[in-house]
Amino acid sequence: MSQQPVAFLTRRETFSACHRLHSPQLSDAENLEVFGKCNNFHGHGHNYTVEITVRGPIDRRTGMVVNITELKEAIETVIMKRLDHKNLDKDVEYFADTPSTTENLAVYIWDNIRLQLKKPELLYEVKIHETPKNIISYRGPYPLNGIYNPINKRITHDSCTNISSDSD
């Protein structure tokens, strides 16, 4: 018996949003030191490009990993309706207490795209191009002591340690 072929399918979308890099866990002085000009009180905007990749066996009957219509609808629901032309910090509840870094944006998209897919285990990667020079890839929860965190739950940190910088 031969192995079933596995393929990667990527769908790309662009959206515009603004945010302020600011952590409620840091003082105003610490926020300014960590985030610099991206901590501007009035925020700043980006034209983000997001790539959603699924990976899985090619279905023998349909010839697809996943129906592209299902992936397009998930992207429309999670990205275009909830994030496009929004202030991430004020319009997206998730970012009320979570810094709206591109890393956290990738986690938000990952968690919510999974909820939209019939086979969430096929989600392979969320890649966000914040600027031509700043690109974040996220492939799910990171193992802690060899054990993965439950799906849709993340490790919370006491401070921002992996900060994306818009300054480049």
C-alpha cells in the first residue's frame, strides 16, 4: 500500500489595521523603553499580509487537502470581518489586555481560524508580513517541558520579551 500524498495549501489575504504597542503589565516608562515610537498614544497602522497554510493528505475523492471555499470563508470571518480597518486595541476584545504585537496577532488568528475549520488539525502555519522586513510565523503552541499547552490556550508572560518592532 502506497502512502497518501501530503500537500501544503496557502491562502494569502491583506488587511489594514492600526494599533499601539503597549502592555498593561508595564509602566508608561517601561512601555516607552520597550516599544519606542510604536508606543505612540494615538497608535499607528499597517497594511498586513497574512498567509494561512494548511497541511494534510490529498483527499482521493476530491483531490484537495481542504476545500478552498472553506478556507476563504474562515479567513473572511476571522480576518476581514474582525480585523480589517479596525483599531486592534479598541475594537478586538482579545487585545484589551494583550499587547497587539504581530506575534500575538498571529496567535489570535491561529486560535480563531482553527475554530472555523472542519478539520482544525490541518492548520499548519499563520504567517504575517507586518512590513516588508518584519515577518512573523506561528505554528501553534510551544512545548513547555515537552508537553504542549491545550489548544486555544497560551502561556502568559509577566512581560513582553519577544517584541516586534515597526521601526525597521
